[in-house]
Amino acid sequence: MSKQWASSNNGAFKRQVSSFRETISKQHPIYKPAKGRYWLYVSLACPWAHRTLITRALKGLTSVIGCSVVHWHLDEKGWRFLDMGKQLGDENDFLEHWHDAAGGIKTAKDDTSTSFASIKNDSQRFMVDATNEPHYGYQRISDLYYKSDPQYSARFTVPVLWDLETQTIVNNESSDIIRILNSSAFDEFVGEKYKKVDLVPEHLKPEIDAFNSWVYDNINNGVYKTGFAEKAKVYESEATNVFEHLDKVEKILSEKYVDLKAKNGGVDGKQNIFAVGDQLTEADIRLYTTIIRFDPVYVQHFKCNFTTIRDGYPFTHLWLRNLYWNNDAFRYTTDFDHIKLHYTRSHTRINPLGITPLGPKPDILPL
């Protein structure tokens, strides 16, 4: 995810292809599983990075793979860290903070700030706006890219999965990273309950891949194609397409709720319905990171405003709230302040005054 985006002659948004696509496995000649060898660099605002944080938590890898968080404000030089080395004191305190069972993110709140006006783009609140970079003292994500490849010339995106041993980027494609984290590569370092977690079970993989394919193009990336459209005709076409596919998601989830109600004689807030099959899968994670941002950001900022999730999609809304309120890996990796501030302060072509809307209130409704 980057501040600048590519645009074709017809005004349509074009997403950059990721450059680093290695994996981690016992069979790999270089990148073999190890505790403490790999590090994840993320933005709490970015939906693609958010996928990796959720998966890391669900698989019990918060004490195996460390994490650093960039500042929510993306300036003309890209993502940055805080320069807080002198204030940090003890690196072990940092590591302990980011390795808790909820995924290491302790900034989640039931509602966001009552005012954003006093928060400046250059704010330096440690563990609130961002962390430092603890290994090399780097100031920018770009430093990691140049360390990996001095000739690198594309944009500097997150997430980044880094190898501390070879000091290079293993992978910067979120869909690859979540598959790496979900694999059995790190099973020897986690407890038994996490070894049983499989977000891409073999019997559901074809259905998960098919679901991910149309969700990615039409919803995950669809909101960006809508918001970054530079011609009205392109915008109208993309916005219509997003909501046509949200309708498709709603139909899938509504049919599942009807089936559950018929089987159980009712549905309460603790009975989860999932996008594919009858268990939590990668499909839920990849859809969630867009839907959780929809009402707080995409409705107003990207002009995806046919309706909101909470008002127009009752079954998708229930699915979303079940994931958020009933699973710490989703709730405690979701930071609405980072989400709102990033989009509204970083995309100056879309929001030149940099005023961050306070609503909707609350950011997410209770069950």
C-alpha cells in the first residue's frame, strides 16, 4: 500500500506487482524455519498488512516472528518508523510488548478519539503512532528495500517479511506471507492448539481460492479502483461493481444464516457463519480487512457510498461483528485511529485539507 498510485490513460487505478516472492520451509536452501529469525514490518492502517497480523496471531506466532509498526502517516518518502532509540531503553521491553497472545497490538479501543484535530502528521507517540525499527535503527521502510536490493526502483510497500540472518526481504506479497504463516513450517515453535489451526484446509482450498479471486479484484482492490479513479465514468463503473459484489457476499452469508437457523432453531451472536465452509479460513481474513474499513473510511473517502455495511448488509454486518468481538486476533489487530488518520491524511489528492471525519460512531457496533 502506498501513497502514490499508478493510473492508466483511461483514469483507472493500477496496483503494483510485488517484487520479493520467496517462501520459508525446511526444504528451502536458504529460508528455513527458526524462532526469532524472521521479522514482520506492517502498517496498522493497511488492509494487506492487516491480513498478516491476524494470521500471525491465529497461528500463535507472536513469540516466534517479531513485529514493527510504521507510522500511520505516509508522506512523500513513504512509510516511516519513529526515531525512539534513546527512549526505548530496554529492547526486551519492546519484544515483550509485541509478543502477546492477541497479536502484539494493544491499541485497539471500542471507539476512536473524540477529536483528531490535535493529532499532527509528525506525531511521535511511541507504541501509539508507531514503533521504532529495533534491528538497524532505520527510519524508513525504503531502507529495508535498499538493503535487500540497492538497485530497487519500485514503491516501498508493506507488509515486509524480513530475514534477520541474511538481512534481506523474504516476501512482500501479503497473500504469500499469510500462506507461509499458515503452513506447518513453524509448528515446532508453537503449542498444540495452534498446530491444529489450518486456515486453508486441503478440502476447502479450491473454494477458498475461487472466493479470494473475485473478492480481491472486486472488493479488496475494488474500493481502491473506485477511490483512486480519475475520471467520473471509471469511478461510476467501479463503484457499481463493488456493490454488486458486496451483494454477492451478502447472499452467500444470508443463505448460511438461514441454514444455521433451520438446523438450530435460531441464531445468536455467538454462532459464527464463515465465508467458506463451516470454519474460519483465509477467505474470512482477506474479506474482513476490507469490510472493517468500509464504514469508517471507504464510504466517505473512496466515495463507496451507495450504502454502509451496517445499514445495507445485515448478514455481512453480523459476520463482521462476530469476527471482531469474538476473536482477539481480529479485534486487537484493528486500530481505527490508524485507519482513519492514514487514509485521510496521506491521500492528499483525495482529501487535500487533511480533515479526518469523526464518524461513524461507533466505529463498529456491538453484537
